[in-house]
Amino acid sequence: MSDLDQLEQETLAAIEKAEDETGLEAVRVAALGKKGTISALLAGLGKMAPDERKVQGAVINALKDRVSAAFTERRVALKEAALEHRLATETLDVTLPARTSPLDLGRIHPLSQVTEEIATIFADLGFSVAEGPDIETDDYNFGKLNFPPDHPARDMHDTFFLKPDASGERKLLRTHTSPVQVRTMLNQRPPIRVICPGRAYRCDSDQTHTPMFHQVEGLVIDKQANLGHLKWTLSEFCKAFFEVADVRMRFRPSYFPFTEPSMEVDIQCSRKAGEIRFGEGEDWLEILGCGMVHPNVLRNCGLDPDAYQGFAWGIGIDRLAMLKYGMPDLRAFFDADVRWLKHYGFRPLDFPTLLAGLSS
Ligand code: DAH
């Protein structure tokens, strides 16, 4: 066998043996690449005498064509085989249930949801959200809110006091969100329309009380804000929050040092078979405290009570959540039990909006 025949046989055998496209490419480079065996033969033609070049040129080019054709054929075959292999191994069972994403597993705590619902309703009424620190001074939590020193109302609050600091001042965990009223009046000129949602702390624990709980404070200050506006605002809120067309409210005289007059508000409901419904029935349920801001509070916060007046209210968010979503024990709110959260929690992308419905 001539050298050329042998080269052809070996190259064709190597092509046949290549198991994948990478292996085949290596064989091609070894034969037809710049420094390949067949390329070397073609390069050698230049050095031959014209007659010999004519004969050898035809022979070598024919060899090159046969080898190239074999490469192409093998490449197509390997491509098809690779595709066959993928089709055979990469099967997909479209009848399997879709895998749940983390979004489906996570839940928004009912308290966060209810806080959002409240902020959404009051935003629609033109209120912005104000916040303050959980650790407060005695002055903001009590003093500026017209609690006289040693007044028994301070005891009613079961306050958690902190150790005195270097200057001897005893800070405390705020017992209500009302100090945010003080901060707002000190920092903002009227007209003021804010709600202040946040945590509050009292040393108390049973089925409807926890040492840490949530309130939302409301404050409106301008030149004319009156009791009529307060009643309208609260009744609009209750209708929107409990998602009922009408709600009857009862204003009972009460006492808070920071409002005069002060009232507690009950809303009408029916209790049947352990279920509470709003906007119907003969029962009453207390939901909040409110009143006209006391002139002393206005004065303490740098506002002239002869020029400005306003109203305020405070609601327990935890209580609102329990009532709206039928959760019987407040303590479960803070147990971090995933089963509870799965049952009562909300889907992360279900934002409460007035248009789409708050709780749907
Ligand atoms: N701060 C009161 C409490 O925690 C609730 C309250 C009552 C707030 C009347 C008010 C108000 O702003 O006007 O018991």
C-alpha cells in the first residue's frame, strides 16, 4: 500500500472511531488543519516539478475531498446521535404538579397586614404616617400629654421603666403611641393629619393582653377640626376596615388626661355561635378611645390653643386584627408558630387596596 493510501485509511478509520464532535474536530485538525498531514502534502506540491505536480496534485486533492466528505458525514451522524441521546434521556413529565416557589410558602403576619389596611384607609382620607421610638422619655409619654406628676393614670399604664442613665433620667418603654402626637406637634406646623402605628408596652399578660402590643394613634390639628369631624372620620374608618356598608357607633364619656372631652367608642355587632358580625345585631363592642386634644397638650407642644384645636384617637391594632379575622387568643400572635402563620397569614403579594378590596 502506498503512503497516501495508508494515510487515507488511517484518517478514515480515526474519523469512524471519533465518539463525539470534540473528538472528531481533533482528528480534522490533525489531518486538514494548518499543520495537518494532508495540508502538509498539499504544501509539498509547490516544490515538485510541473509534470509531477499535475499528477500528484490531482491525487492528493481527490484524497482531501474524500476525507472532507467523510468528516462531514460523520459530523452529521454524531449530531443526530447526540440529539437522539438528549431526547431519550431528558424526559419531562408534564403531568407532575408545579413546584411551589418560596413566594407561595411565605406569609405576611396578620398584624402587618392589618397595619397596611389601616394605613391604606387613612391615606385615602389624606393622612400620612408618623413614627416615633419605642424607648421614650417620661416627659413625652406622660408629662407633655398632661399627666400630672404622681397622677394615678400613670399607674394605670403598668409602665416598664429602664434603669436611670448617667444623668439620672429614667427612660421607659412607651405605654402608648400617644407620644408620637407630641413629637409630631413639636416638629410640624398645622394643619396636621397623621396616623402613628407602632408598638407599645405594658406589664400585662392574658388572653387579650400581651406585654408588647400594637396601637395606631390618629391626630388632626387645624383651626376648625371638631367632634363632628372626629365622628365622621372614625365611622368612615370602621366601615372601610370591617368592609360593611353601614356601622352604628356609640360614643361614651370617658377620661384621658390628654383629651377633653374624652370618649370611648363602641361599635354595633352581633355575636352568634361565637362569631362576631359588624353592622348588625344588638351588642356593642368597645374598640377605641378618642377626644378633643386638651388645650394643655397643645400648649405643651408649642401650639396656641386659642388659634388651633383638634382631635385624636387611639386604637389597639391587635384587637382590630382579632375581631376582623376571628383569632381568639392574642398570645398566638407572638408565638412564631409557623402552622398558625400559615393558617392566619396573608400571601405576600396580596396588598390591601381600597379598589381591589382590603382583605380579599
Ligand atoms: N393612649 C390611649 C391608651 O393607650 C388611647 C387613646 C385614647 C389615644 C384617646 C388617644 C386618645 O389619642 O385621644 O389608652
